[in-house]
Amino acid sequence: MIVASGLRKIYRVGSMEIKAVDGLDIFIEAGEFLSIVGPSGSGKTTLLHLLGLLDAPTSGSISIDGMDTAALSPKQLTRLRREKIGFVFQEFNLLPVLNARENVELPLRYLKVPAEERRRRALRALEMVSLTDRADNRPGQLSGGEQQRVAIARALVTEPVLVLADEPTGELDTYNTCKVIELMRDLNRDTGQTFAIVTHDPMVADYTRRIVSLRDGRIASDSAGPEAALECDAGAGDIR
Amino acid sequence: MFRYVLRNMWRRKARTFLTVFGIVVGIFALTVLGALSARLNQQVKGAEAWFTSKISVVPSGSSLFGGSEGYLELSKVDEIEAVPGVKSAVAGFGLTLGEESIGFGAPELIVGAELEKAGDLLSLIELNRGRLLQMGDERKAVLGSTLAEKFEAGPGDTVELRGKDFEVVGVYEPTLSAPDGFAFVSYEDALNLFREANPYFEVRDIAATIDVIPQPGVDMEELAARIAESVPGVKVISPAEAEKQISQFSLIFNAILLGIGFIALVVGGLSIVNTMIMSVSERTQEIGLKKAIGAETGSVLGEYLLESAMIGFFGGLVGMLLGLLAVALLNRATASSNVAVFTVTATVVVGPVVFATLLGTAAGIFPALRAARLKPIEALKED
């Protein structure tokens, strides 16, 4: 459960003030599947960074599972991020010198999980994204869709309470976009993990259960999503 | 972690190779010079034992290491012996073994000593086999260890010194210094050899050096000062003075070694810094990702420090091995003339590798700090 209130993030560029997030309250319940949409510059990525504890708000507060994050030191924030939050980025951000399994293991390394268990959990996460057979491949040998699925496995492997995805389908074709969203929705249903997806793709938003729309750093609308049925057209093909 | 860092290094093979090669060159030079210096220090150490257990009196204007101008009159021996505290003063006459002897380190010498009084002097070095020279020995020689090896001669064998046959009566233990290349003979024999070589030079009652053995319990430095005061026209080299000359000699070589080390430090270190800065900026996004998913500052710092330490380590290892190879080949090349120019000690092997690894680590500090201090969102944004 994430509660953010009076959230404000102001960047200063020279003498200019940019209010990326400007007095925003949001309440995300455990197990939600929501999208954050809005035109570019509306503050959605900044909001995601704030919720993900990657950036500190200028003012306002965020609490995760009842813990107020404002009082935490950078080290404690890192730990909280490590234990509670998973990230999926637009550009996948896999490490090119590690194979799929090793990439998925990475967050567990930082959690100091023993090697044997790390391996087991990574393989299970890869199984969840249907990539067991690609475990030994490096990112360069995987298609965009496969890479993003590896990244999702990496986000899930620590069993976080919150998965934050920043334009996770931004670099994927229609078919892979569909598959990735389908995967996230299934995982949300099966594991009960909370997913918050930043996207500018209306199709993606339509698949979610709640759509938070931002404009000028504030919430313009917050409504239930149509949660459209997914039918991924295999005819679009998986471009490798 | 090691494997991961190695894979990262392998991403830019050419650049990593060139950086490592830069270290290899520096460490190669350091290793070869280190072996050279180890050999010199060994010689100097041995020489110290020889030269500091006695007081040497030489013609004024010359030093411990040759450069003798003129000779001492034999009458000086009596004058020195008259100084209180002197047990014996032994006239010595040295000449080079070959007609021309240009070699590395101490030259091979024929050293003549007055046998009536030279007992104490000649027993400063331990005998390996045979016997010491005795009073009345003519055309007899005791060889230093290196010389004995060179002639492949032991007691009973005959060797040719400057065209004359000498019977070997004894061989000294190795001292790893100058006296290893000495052939000890009687004063008269040495003088005769000199006369042969210089037929137009009137040679009578002269000595090249006079070695002074003090009475037991006499302070050598004070005695040296007394001799210098009471015997005119000579230069007295006390043990302390000898040590000073010897250490000056080795100081120069150690300074050269330090200089090479410093150049290796600057050139190699800067190239590692450069490579690491490039690696860090290339991998900015990856660093951001790691920090986003929970890597601590220390873990990123350690990763990049390890990478630069490994560049140093590999460069050091390869450079050291190449250096040892070069040293072995050079020593083999000079083996025929029985001159070992290099000595490989533990320091020579371990030192350069440790040095290179520390250098790599130090060079990595700045780039690694840069990596570790990156803010995750800013790093992720960068393309």
C-alpha cells in the first residue's frame, strides 16, 4: 500500500523553476494494476521516480507499507528499494555481459541471497515469463520482447510489493506490447503484486484496471480502466 | 564478481589490451632493473663485509674502487705499523687478471699480499677447500669462488695467470662480491707479473694498497683517524668511509630504479585512469540500473576498483614474467664469461606485481568514485 500526499518536485534550471510534480495525492492499494498516463512533460516519469524512491520529493510525503520514507537515509532508501520495489524500464537496461539468468539474479545478489537459491529463484522467475529456454542467452541474442520479459523477471525475482514500469512497451511492436502487458496482468493476478505502469500508449492503458491521468504535474483524472480483453495477434510476429 | 569484471574488461578488448600493455612495459623495465639492482646489492653487501672488516690505506687521490694514481712506498708499511693499535699492516699489490678487463661490477683481479703478515687478512674470507696461502709460497694461488668456477680448477690444479702458471692451493667460499673474482697470490708474485707487463717501469718496493688489521678491541674509526694523522701522503679508508662509498654506489642504482618506477607510475597510472573514466561513462546507464535495483555505493565502488586493480595486476604479472624471461636470457648469454648480471629474488618477482596492482587500484579510485556517486535517475536518463 502506497500513500503519497502533497507530493511536489521542483527542478531549478538556471533561474527557471520547473514544477514536474505539483501537489499530488495518490493512494495505491496492494494488488492494484494501474497505468499512469499523460502528455509528455506532465510529470508521469517524475512521479514514478518519486514512488520508486529513486528521487526525493521537494516536499510532501510517501509511505510504503506504512513506512514514512521521508525520514530514511539514502542507505535505508536503497535497502527499501531493494526489498520492496521492482523496476522495468523502457530500454530494458539489461547488462550485456550477463546472460538472462545472471541478469535476473542481479537484485538477489544485492540482497545477499546465497548462490544456489539465487539460481533457483532466477530460473523460476524466467519460467514465469516463459523464457526458461533462453536462460543462457545474453541480451544481444534476444529479441526486444524477450529482453523486456527478462527485465520483468528481474523486477519480480525479489518478490517486491510494488513493480514500477516506465514505458515498458515503448520500444516494442504491437504484438510484443500485447504479450508484455498480458504477462504483467497475469502476474498481477497470480502473485498479487502491485503494478504501476507509466505509458503514453492508450492501448496499454486500456488494459489496466485503473488509469491515473496527469497534466502539469497534477492528477487530471483518476478512473477505472476498461480492462480490455487481450488478444495478442501472433500474425504481427516477433521481430528478432 | 571476478568473472563479471573480467567480462566487462573483455568488452573493449583492444582498449583493455593497450592499457594492460602500457603497464607491461613499465613493469618489464622495473623487473629487469630490479634484478640488476638485486645483483648489485648482493655484491655491495658482500663487498661491505670484505671492506669494512679492515682499514684500507691507499695512495692519496684514489678511492676504494680503483682510480689509483700512483703507488705507495713500502716504507709506509713500517710507518703504519708504528701507529699504536695496529696489529699488522699488509702491503698488497693488485692488477687486473686480463690485459684489459672491462666487465660488469667488480673486475677480476690478481691480488698480491705480503704473506709473512697476511694471515689475518686472508682469513677474512672463509675457505671452501684446500688451504690458505702460507709464508714462502711461490707461484701458488688461492682463488675466489667465481674464478675457481671459471677456471674449473681446485686444489692441485694449475691455472695460468697473465701467462704464468700458478698452482691452486685453495678455493674460498662464495662471498657474492668482489673477492669472488680475486686470485690471491704472494706480494712478490704479483709484483713480478706487473714488472712483466710494464718492462720500462721501474718497480721497486711499492704497494697499491696497505691493509691494516687492528689489534683486538681497538676502535677502527679512531685508529683510522690516528693513521691519517701520523702517516703523511696517504688516504685512509675507514670501515665507515668504505661503507659510505659503497652505499653511494648502490644509491645511484636504486635511484635509477626509483626513477623508472616513477615513470611507470605516471604513464601506466594515467592510462588506467583514462581507460576507467571511459568505461564508467560508457556504462553510466548500467550503473544507474544497478543503483536503481538496489546496489549500494560501496558495491559499485568495489566493482570498478577491482576492474582497475585487475588491469594493474595483469599488466604487472605479464610484465614481470617477460622481465624474468629477459633476465634469464641475458644471464645465459653472459654465463660463458661467468658474469651473472642479474639476480632474481623474491622481491624482484613479487614486488613489481604488487606495485602494479596497487597502482591499478590507486588509479581506479577517482573513476570508481565517479561511478559510485552517480545518481540512479540521472544515470538512467543518459544515453
